[in-house]
Amino acid sequence: MRKPRLKVLPEIALLIFIAFQLQSCATNPVTGKSQLMLLSKDQEIAMGAQSDPEIVAAFGRYNNEDIQKFINDKGQEMARVSHQPNLKYEFKVLDSPVVNAFALPGGYVYFTRGILAHFNNEAEFAGVLGHEIGHITARHSAQQYSRQMLAQAGLMAGVIFSKDFRQYAGLAQQGMGLLFLKFGRDAESESDRLGVEYSTKIGYDAHEMADFFSTLKRLSDQSGQSIPTFLSTHPDPADRHNKVDQLASQWQQKVPESGFDVKRNDYLRMIDGLVYGEDPRQGYVESNAFYHPELKFQFPVPSGWQVNNLPSQVQMAPKDGKALMLLSLAAGNDPSQAADAMLQQYQLSQLSRRNETVNGLRAVSVLAEQANEQTQQVVSILAYLIEYEGRIYQILGMSNKPDFNAYTGIFQQTMQGFKKLTDPSKINVKPEHIRIERIENNTNLKAALQAAGVPSNRHEELAILNGMELSQPLSRGMLIKVVEK
């Protein structure tokens, strides 16, 4: 019985492939070549429009009218010289310290304040702006989606015709999703080329784009944090730097400009006062405790656990990833009503429920489970719904059922430690800001940082922030970045 199935499978997969090819070929706006596209342009726009509010809700907007106007003006100017000038583009600044920029299909481009802090001139910004617009104009998201759907179509043929394959279909589809999750190296190289082209066409020196990639590599090496998507798929940053440099020289010969702008001082003056790093007013961790100065609450954080603080929720997890805690606002007018809504929202099976008092606050605790039919695993969940200052806070602790008993005490310690924040020293905290300083005498960066009172353990961090080496000579009148509260 198996042999006919194995014989039919490639035939069916081929028919599916041909059907996709016949129905879904489109001309790429950048290359002019016909490519497999399972998404129409209208569908791309709809995907971006649907995802944009979720991105903004997850990160929050950074409110600075001058910076937002600059990014929008330059973005719209560049869009007009792109391969898809008729798209309705939107350019937004996200309130995140993470150094990143990214684009959604349909014309949505985002810069974090973290990456804006690390640009040292307008030309660096313009190169990355062009790179992200390039992902949109070359329809890289549509190509990525098409490859993923085609791979899944082949998998579905296997599911239909092969009983042995069926049990692995879920895992295989997950693998294909991960395989096509990031833009490939070819797409990133194409966006590099488009970034050079577009930034040159609006009058910027694209050689600066190459230098910024070196800054990102130094940042990654120094901090150990994940590097942005536009760097991560290239294993050799030095080779990439050279290629972008060569492209910049080639495009400057094609474009009839008398000169190409860098605009270092203009950019630095614009970001003077930019919030740098984590903004403690939105919540911060100190000595194994999480404090939220604006909402005035605190709770203990398990020792060694990592914390990810987003506008919509606080995420906590041990390094091995075997458990997870989430704090967020809950729907409902009281803890009991909020518990009902939570059970329905996450389709949980309630095992027990108790009325609680947490540091004088009315609360409900719920023990529940959720069965995953695909993985045949059961997730155990402890939840506390706590009423405080007119809001219901929901803290969930979860792990696979075999591990749950090991984490129950840890979950309870955090949940029962939720309380009002009253310590003025924890409430009246301020974030660090970028301050632009003018060099008064010829010196080097290290001496200038020492003179500005920057601690020695932050010298390398500030060198990367300035895109310089500590030994770099500085002449009188130059501007540099320092940070202060």
C-alpha cells in the first residue's frame, strides 16, 4: 500500500506547484522579472495595515515632533524615487531601546529610538531608510510568504497521501516556518543595493551606510545582544562593508550631483535630548524587584530570571525557558469577573479558584490547565487577578505539567509580592538622555569622555555610540554624544 502513495506524492506536489505558478506569477517592480507571488499588492497592503496597530501597541510610539517630521519627510522624499512611488508609505518612531529598524509589507517602516541614538549623521540614517524601503519595493515579504506557502503545500500533499508522514506534519510545518522566517541573504543584499541607490538619489553619501554596519557589529560584539535583521543574515560584515562601499562609488558616478551630504552636525543637534536606553518611568528592574513608577506598583522578580518589559505586558522567564510569567491588565470590573474572562480567552480548564488578599488588595487565584492536542502536552497555569487603583492586574505563571510543582513556589512568591509602590527614590527616577557636547580644544575621544565625567566602564559603550575609537582625534568645535540623566 505504501508504494502507490510514494509514487503519487511527487505527482501531486508537482500539480500543486504548477497550479501556483500559473495563478500567481507577478513582475517584480525592482528587477522587472516574473516571480512566484501568492500575495497580490492589495493583500500586502492589507497585511501591513492589519499588523501596524499591533506593532505600535507592542512597542509604543516615541513622541518627538521634530524627529518624527524629519523621518517622515525623508521617507516620503525617498519613496518618490523608489520603484514603488505610488504606495502610501508610513514612517514611525518606536519607543524601544533596542537597536533596530524594520519594514512591513505595504509601505510601513519603523525606526526604534535605540537605532536613532546610534546614527551619527543623516547619511547613515538615509542608508538604512533606503534598505528598509528596498524590502518593500522588492516585495521581499511577498516572496518570503510565497516560498513558505509553497513548502506547506508540498507538506499537505504528504499529509493527505501518507499516513506515516501525518504524525510529523505539525513539526515539519513549524520547521518550514522557521526556515523562511528571515529574509534570505540575497534579499538582504538586494536591499543593501537599493539602500545605496535610493539614498544617493536624494543626495546622501552612501559610504556612510557601510560605516554604520561596522558600528552595529561592534555593538553586537560588545553587548552580546541580537543584531538587527538587516545585519543578521550576513556572516561577513567586513565583506558587506566593502560591497556597500563599492556600490556607493558606482552610484555616485551615475547621479549628477555636485556633492553628497553627510550632515553630521544637523543630525546630532536633532537627537539632542533623545531618551537613551531603558526608560525607567515605564518600569524597571533593580535588585530582583520590578518597579513601575507611573502605575505605582512593584513585585519581586525571581533570581536569575530574564525580564522583557513591553508596553502591553511584562514577561519573565528562567534562562532554560521551562517556565514563563506574564503580567498584564485584565478585562473585567472585579477579580472574579476578570478570572472568568481569562479562562474563556485562553480556553483554560479550571481546576480550583480561591478568593485571596494580596498585601491588602482584593484578589482571586486560579489553578488551571490547557491541553495542546498537537504536541499532546498539558500546560499547567497559576493565575492571580489583583485589583489595584481601579485596574485588574493579571499575573500568569505557566510551565509544562511535569515541571509545574518545581515552579509553583516561585510563581506564588512573585504574585503574592505584588504591592503598592510608595518609595520616592523608586518613583522619582529619570531615564538617561543623549546630550550633544562641543569639543573646546583638540583632544581625543577618551580624554573628552573623561572630561565630560563619563565613568571609565562606559567609555567603550560611548565610543560605539559615537561611531569612533577611543583614540580618535577630535578637533576644536566637533560635536560628540554623551549621556546624562
